[in-house]
Amino acid sequence: MDSSDIEIVFNDLGHCNHCTASIARWNSSEFQDQTSRMAQLNQWLDRIKTDGKGKEYDCIIGLSGGVDSSYVAYLVKKVYGLRPLAVHLDNGWNSELAVRNIDKILDRLEIDLVTDVLDWEEFSALQRSFLKASVLDMELLTDHAIGVALWKISQRFQIPYFISGFNFQSENVMPPTWIYPFKMDSLNIRDIYKKFGEGKPLKSFEFLSFREFLFFGKNKMTLFPILNFVDYHKESAINVITQELGWRNYGNKHDESVFTKFYQDILLFEKFGIDKRKAHYSSLICTGQITREEAFQKIQAPPLNAEARQKSIQYVLKKLDMTELEFDQILKSAPRKHWDFSSYAKRKQQVGNFLRKLKLR
């Protein structure tokens, strides 16, 4: 990790606040007490199976074709005998390899799938508006849509448990300054589109009201990060899903999406000076899955060579109906903060401040 995170702090030993906090948590009983973790895992599994009796499905899993979600599917169905319904968001950017991985997983594990397909004209217009606005978190749009899709399908099928692939082992280092953390902030999306969009009304992209934002995910859908309760090692998981499910590796974390690869390897790297590989590898270093020396070797070269970079840019711009000149101007333009636009997060903060003042009177 380095000072591309403007809030990073280093101690006298040269260790940053992200990694020291991560290592401290990793060394805590939360992760090192295997007996406690197994007991909690079994409690969760018993609860999910009991509440799911008489239903076709007892839990929901997200399935992107990546390592984490693919391994969750394997654990949930083959190891622990749950009856999951897989949910996939199709935003128009799936790589061919990701699609093949998903098909193999569903076939070999005999899991049913519900796919939420976004309207391409609307979603691409939203992505163009975010590019032109020069805001940091392009993935806010997809993350928001995934959250809405999971909530909607949970309610439709009356399934209260979502088993998530998020895990501390490989995702414990991510500076807050590298993302916009309020992923369900519909107002932020709407305001950016209003100011930098093309004026066309958005008829199908689903937004949340302020009340829905405040209470999103509470009391109606319980998230269970199963990988935090097992001995999850990235390379071991890759070996398992490769052998058991016919899964094929696609490269770096989140490269199952063509746009995410373009966003992380080109836009973030060149415009914002952020190399997300540093956070991903730092997470693995902190949990003892790779060495610092191995990580340094992996980041010596830029994320993409010149040929792969140009190929990625041409593909994405053609699909978004943008020119290379427009993209060059976007790369050169000054970044804007999400906080420069209206947001539910700011509104929540204002309401909180107002209520605190009332209590002091």
C-alpha cells in the first residue's frame, strides 16, 4: 500500500494503518479460534435449513463466475447440502469465460438460476454519464443494481438468507478513499445522471427511496458471509472448483467482467493513480496466503501491456458508443468527488446532526 490513498498512515516501522488493523483482526479469536467458528457455522446452517423446510430454496447465492462466488456455490450445495437459488446480474459486460464458468457450475451442482437483465440502453447511458462526470466509483452502478436484484428476488421467493462470497481472507484491505462506500445511494446516481446524462428518462433502472435506503437489507434479508467461517485459501479454492466444477481461471480479481477489468486496469490506474492489485495482494499477504516478495513481483509490470490496453479500450468504447477522443478527454479531466453531488448519505448525515442537536437542547 502507498500514498495513492490520501488517508493512509504509516507507523515508525513503515507499516500502514490498513495492514496493521487487518493483521490484528486476523490474529484475533474471531478467525483463529476454529472451534468457535465451526460452532457458529453449524448454527447458521441449522438455522437456514430449519427455516427453509417446505420451501423449494432455503438460501440465495450470487453467482458471477469469479472465484469467491463459484466456491460459495460449491460449499453451499455439495459440502453443506443447502438448496440455493443462484442470482446473476447481467449488465451486458460478462466475459465469455465467465458465462461458461457459470453454466458449468449450474450444471454440475444442479442449481437453479434467476438472471436479472438490465436494459442496455439505460445502463450504458448511466455508465457514460459517470465517465463524463469523472467520479471515482464506476462500479457503484452495478453494485447498486446487484443489491436491488438480490432484495427483489429475496422478497419474490420469500428467501430470507443471502449467502455472500465476501470474505475477510482476500478482501480485508480496501481504502475507503478508493470507493464510494454507499452502494445503495440512488440519489447520488440520479444526480450524476441528471447533470451528465443524455436527458433520456430512466424507466427500468430501479432506484430506492430515502426510506428504503435507510432500512435497506434490515429485517428482511440476512447476509451470511460463509467464507469467514471456513478455512478459505484462494489457491486451494481455485484448485477445488477447477477439478470439481470445470471452472477456468480468468486472471485478476473481478476480471470476469469486461468492464470491471477496463475500469480497474485502465481508468483507475491511469486517471486516479489507483492500482487495486495493491489492495488485493495486501489482503492475501496479511492472511498469509502469499508473501510480500511474490506480490512485488506481480506488480512490477502495469496491469495491461500496450496491446491488451488498446484492445480493451477499443472494445469498451465501441460498446458504449464513445470515441477515443472523448475517452482521452475523460482521462485528462479533473476527478470529481461523489460528495460533489446530491446523495442520500449526506441527507442521512444531516438528519442525524439535526436529531443530535435536538437531544442537546
